[in-house]
Amino acid sequence: LPAFLTPRTMFLLLFDASKDFKETWKSIQYEEGTGIPGEESNMTIIELLDRWMATIHSHLSGKTKQGGLVDYPRILGIGTHGDLLNEEQKRKVIEDFDKYCGEKAYYEILDNEEILVVDNSRARTDPEFRKLHEIIRQFATKNLVVKTPVSWVLFRKVLQIFSKESKNVISFNEAK
């Protein structure tokens, strides 16, 4: 299982909202601000997004003991290049994305209430960026805060100090 696929995660699935989902996906690499065309895939943009969402879902989704959906992982769809679209086009992107994903198994972990189309050129002032920041903050506050006993924190600090001072500290592997 790849290291980035952990259940306590919110995945930000970015896509260029100015492109048609049915277009063939093309890789572009940037060097010093210049776009250099890369490989072209035989998959459409939506098929590539589908593959990512299905992979995340198949490896990480789960149910609670009561049979409900766990609070994480979550996938948040974020369309970029919103500055190239008017409000009607943005609504259509969100609608098409939701429509495509609606019958998929991963739909349950897709944060479908908050598919965003952001304006990259106004990151500091775009209300969608503010909304994105708030969604991530709420997710992290609710799902990722793990209460650690103070004694563990203090013990870790003592170990760090001892290891820096070359005191007799052994690793976990050495203790086995």
C-alpha cells in the first residue's frame, strides 16, 4: 500500500476546470515558468480522476461498528482555473463532476457538497479559497486531533534530550 494512502486523510483532487472532462489527459511539466508538453494518455480527464478516486476508496474506505461511514478518508474535488470560467460554466463543471461520480462506489467518501472551482489568480481574495481553507481546518480539527497523554510527550522530550547528550538510549529495534 503506498505510503500516502492512509485512512486519516483528506485527499484534494485537483483538476483543470477550464478543460472538458471528455478531453484526453495530457501531461504538462513546467520549467522556469514555461510549460513543456509531456506524455499524452489514452484516458480522458474524468477517467483519470475516476481511477484516483476508485483507488483511494478501494484501499481506505470503511464502516463504523454501527455500519455507518467513517469520517475519513475524504476526497475533495477542486477545479482550478476558475478565472477562465463564468458562474454558469462553474456550476456546470460541478454538476458534471457530481453527475459522473454519483453512481460510483466512492461517492460516499467524496465530499460532494463542497466541490469547489477556485480562481488561481486571486488566491488571497477568492471566496472559494477561503471556503477551502475552512473545510480543511474543520476536517483537521474534527478528525486529526489525537489526544496524547502529557506523560508520553514528556517522556519523548526526555528521550530526545538523552539521545542528543549521547546518554545510553537504544532504538526500538535494538530493544526487540
